[in-house]
Amino acid sequence: MKILLVAINAKYIHSNLAVHSLEAYAQSYYMPQEGSTVLVTDIAEYTVNQQPDQILMDIYRRKPDVICFSCYIWNIAYVEDMARELKKICPDTHIWLGGPEVSYDAPDVLRRLPEVSGVMRGEGEETFTKLCSIYCTKGLSGAADEFGPVNGITYRGLDGGISENPCREVLDLSSVPFVYRDMEGFRNKIVYYESSRGCPFSCSYCLSSVDKKLRFRDTALVKQELQFLMDAGVPQVKFVDRTFNCNHKHAMDIWTYITEHDNGITNFHFEVAADLLTEEELKLFEKMRPGLIQLEIGIQSTNLRTIEEIRRTMDFERVKHIVRRIQGYGNIHQHLDLIAGLPYEDMDSFVRSFDDVYTLHPEQLQLGFLKVLKGSWMERQKEAYGLVHKSKPCYEVLYTDWISYDDILRLKGIEEMVEVYYNSGQFTRTIGSLEEEFYSPFEMYDRIRGYYVEHNHMDVQHKRSARYGILLDFIIGWCGEKAEYYRDLLTFDYYLRENAKTRPEFAGRYVLTKEQARQFYETEAEQRHFLKGYETFDRNQMRKMTHLERFTCLKKTVLFDYMQRNPLNGEARTCMIDM
């Protein structure tokens, strides 16, 4: 019996922890019965960017008896189309769905998709293993008669009727086997890891609030498994725990371990509640290697009425203090989140929330839009909020009693400008100075958005250098008397990241003469005043690995060293040169 677990991911760099967890659990706990066929499980991972025919052909060639799809808001439409087409070419194959996008309306899913045999609801490890046993014992033709005792499924019987069995009790998380063995298949991908399930909080927009059964994996196991990943030289391990630091001892044990066993390579990503961080944890953070961890902090709104309404617990004053303190360490990337479209958050309120969070200057500010997920409290309250959202995934807000669709469109434009000019990290000096020309950060991004709209720059795939030129044109129109000063800043920002040998048009003419540059590199090749670590390179090699730029308005000559970059943001090391 060949059972294929299929994941259709959002991007190539993503992997699907769920399907690997199901397979690992079944391989560990499946007990063949007398007369049963041999169980063969396999995993196939694709992306939503692939052509459907490519995936269809690949699945067909694998000849599975049973196909199980992992379903989320980003892939459900793709999965449904795939199920319909697969049933045409593999009519005897049984198709099962699982995951958050099908767990809360499973009977409707089966009514909508007659091609599907059943839905695994909620946690799937034990359910999947039980289904494997039934299929291996009874075969495809006899399996449906045996589904009755299997908790956690909704299925189609032999008569075509739909039955829904009781929910399954949650697992002891320590019983789930470690899913990673051969890391070759995860090369150049983010590796996801789970040390807890559930969440102690009740945020109304989140499905984690539906199940309050918070559980932790034994820390001895966690340390052993993280060591395996570090020994394998994995670039990034992303914890999927909903609030990693909700248990201080658990978090502290893991953070201490990765600090003491740091391999100098692996980065660990954690979603945390900043206001829960303790003095002990903060002191440990201060000692960490730059880039060892990064923190994602969900703020969502600074409107107290909104925070209360969405059942969220947050002390924003303490969050500000903590974020700034961590920022002062200079070794940890912080990612702060906002959500537009929440109840009691009108445009004026959202502007305040945006400015409140922006002034903390995190490494990334994620401006997201409310997604009204099936099974969430927010979905049940949508009529009370006048909340209208898209009917199809990802169920994104269109308008509410407090915010109009025009407002949403405006915020979409601002989101794009924040992504381009802030989150990219490519315009740090320019944007930092440009903020002073406006009443507030929100106004600045709104004005840039308006310029993009007015000049038809939206919805265009611009080259990186073109983004600099567009921003300079905007600045000339806004504060033209400072154009040359901002040209210098933009050029400085450009060369911080880019070892470009073709000069971008926006930067204007190159001020240093060839003779000045030649003399500098000749002297440096002999004396190594600024380029220590380049002892094995000659002057021509050094010139290719660096950039020398004279900034007229800044009255500085700067050497950009691309061999020694900041581990947090990738910026080149810079040296001020007297010449």
C-alpha cells in the first residue's frame, strides 16, 4: 500500500513540517497486522508557483494508492483543482485532505469535492497512522467500512453519505519522532521546528485560540535535535511555536543551550511576546552572537480598545522598553507586526498604531491585513463588526464598520512602499534622514505611495537601481533644495549593499579621479591601513572586492569593504578615508 503525502508550499525555500511529522510518526508507530500489505509512505513537496501539469504528472508517475494533501489558505484552491484532475486520471486512488483550511468545515469540503474520500481534522499524526493501518489491512475497497472508530476524521461512506467522527485527544508532543534525518532534501530551505503546540492566549483572529491545550516537547529531546541541526550546518531553524517564551524555563533552557553550543552559522527564529521577556532572558540575549537569533513580535495595534476587543494581552509601554533595550545590544534582528482591519481601528487609529511601532525602528515592520480564518472567533463576530472579507482564501478583509475599502487600498500601497524602502534594508540612511522632512512616518510613506500612483510606478517590476532613481525624483519634487544631499545618501545606501562596477544613473558622476583611486590602492597594497585581512590579495583584487566613493555634500570619502559584512543586515564594512 503506497500512501503519498503531498505539500504544496508557498515558496521553494519553505518546507512542510506537517507532512514530515505524519510520515515520521507512522513509520515509528505503525504496527502491521497479520495479512496486511506492506506500508510504503512517501513525501512530495511542490510550490504554488509550479505549473499544475508538472505536479499532476509527477504524482501520477508515483502511482500512489492513497494521496493526502496538506491544506492551508495559500494552497487550498490549488489543492482542490489538483484533487479534481487527479481523480480523472487515477479513479481508484483515495484522496484525503488535512490541515487548518479543511478542519473547521470538513462536511462542506466533502460536499464541495466528491473526489475526496475524507478529511483529517486537527492534529493528524495518530489519525494518519490509524488510516495507514486500515488501508494496509482492508485495502482500498474495504477501508470505508472501518473508518467508524477513527476519531478526528470526516469521511464519505460506501453509500456516499458523510459521517463526522469525534475529535481526537491531543498528543504528548514528546511522542512525535524527530522528523529530520537526511538533510540533503532541505538544502537551501528554511528548516521548521516545533517545541510546543497550542497557545496560552486567545487572540480572536488566530486559530491557536480555539485549542487551549498548550504542550511542550521535553527539553532534553529539543536540545538533542537542535544539536543535530547545528552539526548539519543548517542556516536557519524557524520555530513554529505560537508564543515561544510563554514558559520561562522552557525558553531559557533552549536559549541557553543554543548560546553555549553556537556553531557560528545557524540562525534561530522565534515568535515571542516581548512584554513577557524576563531580566534573565534579556541578559542572555546581550551575550549572544550577532545573528544567532531573530525575534518576531506581534503588536498588531496600539489602540487599547482594539487590543481588548481582539482578546489580546499586551503592555505596549513594556514592549517599547524591551524592543529598544534589545535594539541597543546590536546583535538581534527584530520583526514587528501590525494588522489592518481590526475592530475599533479606523484610519486615524491605524495611523497612530503605525507611527507608534515605526518609531521603534525594528529591522522589519510587517504591515499585514486581517484574515478571517474559518473556525476563529473573529469569523463568528464578523456581522457585529460589519466585517466583510474575501470569500476565497486568504479571506482578507475588504472593509469594516471602521475602515473602508478605499482605506484598505491606500494601506496596500503604503505596505508596498514599506516593503521596498524600509524592510529591504537598502535605503536606511536615506529614509532615516527623509523622515525629518515629514510630520510623521505614515505621512512620508503615504506621500511616496501617492507619487508612485501619480507616475504609474505601481504594479511594475522595477530594477533595484530604478527604485533609487524614483525615490530621488520624489525627493526633488518634495524638497528639491536638498536634492544633492539626498543623492549622496542614496549612493551611500546603494554601495553599502551592492559591489556594483557599473555606476547607477541616479548616482551622477564619479568624483574621484582614476589617479586618486590608483594611489589609494597602491598604498593600501603596501601598508594595509584599512583592509586588514586582504594580505593575500594584490591591489587589483582589492579594488574588485571594495568600492571607493567621494561624497561631495557629506564631505567624506568612504571605503566599502564587501568581504566583511554586518551579519545582521549584510551591509559592507565602511571606513572614512582622508583624501
